Amino acid sequence: MAILAVIPARMAATRLPGKPLRDLGGEPLVIRVWQRVISLGIADDCVIATDSEAVAASAREAGAAVAITSDRHPSGTDRVAEVAALARYSRFDTIVNVQGDEPFVSRDAVEGAAGFVANGIFPLGTASTTLAPGALDRPDVVKVVRADDSRALYFSRAPIPYLRDASDTAERNGTVRQHVGVYAYSRTALAAWVALPTHVLERIERLEQLRPLAAGIAMGVADVAGPVRGGIDTEDDLLEANAHWNAFTAGRS
């Protein structure tokens, strides 16, 4: 099945203004993400989706395909859906969303999420890894618990599952996973997702993936070896990413 990778990139980030065009290793951040996705060789095509002419110009200069999208999208998935609906991308059966601040996204995360969909196992796919030390109680780290068949049961910013008895700590720690923000969708599931109204759980947790889960659309959660570097959201994240860049490019896989 043909796979399309879409990199949503908006300029409205408040914690890191102008995020897509901030420098990472001598190139704009969004271009580094695009280069990473291309280097993995998993997607048959890759496009940067943005509402910014400045981002579009930078992408075109680098040789990337660009789609100008609405500036009213509430989430990256909505932006991805607009691109997937374009006639020039109608041949793609599996669509992968790699967020525009994930230059270190792993092969296992993209391949695992896409594999659920491309192989007809689940209509949606994502990834997870072992929880980082101290991350269980951090609301900025999204946790996920899975069914025995790797289907997502619930995502939360809270520590889940609740530890009723301290004697079960090891079992709890072996059950909860840290979400890795890559999504894959079948064309049908993507259209269904964005057609749904915002769900109360989505509003409470501020997690868009709870919308399809609440509607009964199954999402597989692939295993990714840790540690996993997350997105770049702050000035400190960007400084750390630049410090890490040379080592990453030397050993990328």
C-alpha cells in the first residue's frame, strides 16, 4: 500500500515562536524533520503542510513538496486530513503524520505506526516506548495503556493505571508506556476522525487521540526502543537539540 508522510507545521507556537523556521544544525527545524522522514525511506512521498508562506518558501527552497492549508485547523490531524483529501494524493492508502518538531523521529516509530495500517491490522497506528524516569507524574508526558493485542485502551497526562497497592508497583511500571507522537491513518479512518465532534475526554486532557478512541476507532500502539527524544517545544529544548545534533547525524538509524 502506498504511504504518504505529512509534516504539519504551523507558525503559531507560543512557547517557541517561529518554531518551524528556527535553526537546527544550520537548517530550519521543519527542513530537518523532512530530511529525516525522507532518509528513512518508509514513505513513498512526503509533503510539508503549512499555513505559512514563509515556511512554504523555505520548504520549496530545500526541494520539499508543500501544501498550503487552512489557518483554522485545531490540530495536526485536521491539517493532515486536508492534504490527504487533495486529488494529487488520492492514490495513498496509508497516511503518516510526523510532527514538525520531531527531527529525531525513529525508524521504529514510523514503521511501527504505519505497519498497523498498511497491513490492515488497525485503522489507526501510533507508537510508544518505556517510560522515562520521573515521567509518570509529569503532565507534559503522555502515557498510554494497551490491550493484549497492542490496541490503545487510554491515553492520559495523569499517571495510569492508578496504583491501589504499592506491592503492584513493578506490574504497573511494566504496563504503562510513554506515547511517541507519530500517527498513521487509513484514508477512511482519517476522514472519520476529523468528521467527529470534539469529545469531552479530548477537551479535558487536551489529547486529540482520545476523540477516535471514544468513538470506537481502534488504534494500534507499536513498541519503540528507548530512550526516545520528544518534540522541540521550548528554547531549552532547541538548545539541547542543537547540542545533540552532531551525535545524532553521525549515528542515525
